[in-house]
Amino acid sequence: MTRTQRKCTVCGNPALHRCKYCGDTLCKEHFPPEMHWCVGVEEYKKDLEARGTSSIPFELRPERRGGEQDKSSYTKTLFGIFSGNYSFLLLFLISISFVLQLLISGYTQRLILIPALVMERPWTLITHIFLHSTQHFDHFLINMLVFFFFAPTLERKIGSSKFLLIFFISGIVAGIGWSLTTVNLFVPVMGASGALMGILGTLAVLMPKIRVYLFFIIPMEIWMVVILFALYDFLMIGSGDMIAHTAHLSGLFFGLLVGASLKRTDAGL
């Protein structure tokens, strides 16, 4: 019986270690939680802080004096759930927006992107990202599942600031791409799909070995999945299926460009 050698989930090289915080098999380079998409990175940071030593008694340490620590602790407790996790904040906001679409008449019409009116309503290049079809719940559900699994991974890889820029600019580029390619400028577009394609495109360049289960069944590396998505969108352009395929491709194209740029920057460091 032959034994298959485990591979690093980041780079595909032989894996000699297993992360105790997330269970991933990793090579020496990517073993530290901050070097891979570890879901237990916060627990890891707490363990590092707990191991810290000091000759000064705990109650007399400078950070414990006065009311500053108490105020800081309160702030961390209040906002800590989203600190460094803006992907989850976006997930929360998009979900709230979907509920508002169901409850408030005219909410969707005010924020949806209509190419013919984009100069009069420029904010819709951003707000359309937070809308989804209320007639087709799967539109919202699938996008949020993809967002949940991949957005936090990219945020941990490149940091919150770059992640937010990629998310919003990919969404804006997707809206512009749809506006420039649709044959009917009064056909509206909404959804986070273009922004999500930007995230997937960036990940496919930076972390191509991520294992994805297509339809929750078929194991593939993320770069393969991205190619399949791109081919599907390209072939379905003009099909009249009420899906903004050119928006998806526009967001993906931007994500690939950003990923390539970030990879060159990392290689040059």
C-alpha cells in the first residue's frame, strides 16, 4: 500500500506540519498562521499575547493605569467582532440590505444601477452591489455563500484596506462594464457578483492552490474554477438569461490585474 504525501494547502509543496488552529497541512514557510488563510488566527494572536512575559507585576503595568485600558477594552468588545474582519461586516451589511429590500417599498429602485441614468445617479455604481433579486432567493444565497468562504481568506492574505479597495472597485468596474456592453441602457443590474468575481480573480493569482469543491462535490484548485466561470460567462453573453455576464467578466478582469500586481510587488520585496 502506497502512502500519498500530503501537500501544503497554500503552495502545493510537501507538507510537514499541521496547523493546530485550522487543521491545514502546510510546509515550513506557510506553517505560521499569519502565512496562510488560518481561520484561527485570532486565537493564535491571543496565545501569543498570553505567552508574553514581564518583570513588572500585571496590576502595575502602564497599560493598566488609569481609565484608558477600561475604555480601550470596552471599545474592543463593542467593535472587536469586525476589527480586521471587514469581510464579515460587508456580509452583514449586504444581508441587512436584502431584508430592507423586502420591507421598504422603493428601496431597491432608489439604489439599483440603471446604465442610462448612471450620470444622474452615480452612487448606484456602489449601492447596486448591496442589492439582490427578491424574486430569486438563490441570487442572494449563492453570493453570500461564496462571499463567506472566500472574502475572509483574501482579507487575511492582503489586509483589510486592500481587500476593501478590491471589493468596491471590482463592483464599480463590474457596473461600468455592464453599462458599456448592454444593448438596452434601461436594463438595470444589481448584486455583489461582480465584486465577488474580483475577489476570486485576485485569489486565483495569489493563492492558486486553494482547493475548492465545485457544487460542494468536485475538488478543484481555485484557478481552474475561475477559468470555468469565465468561460461560462463568456459563452452566455447575449443569451438573454437575465444575468449580467459582462459585469462578472469585468469584475474578474480587474481582480486578475490586481492579483498580478500584488504578486509582482511581493516578489520584488
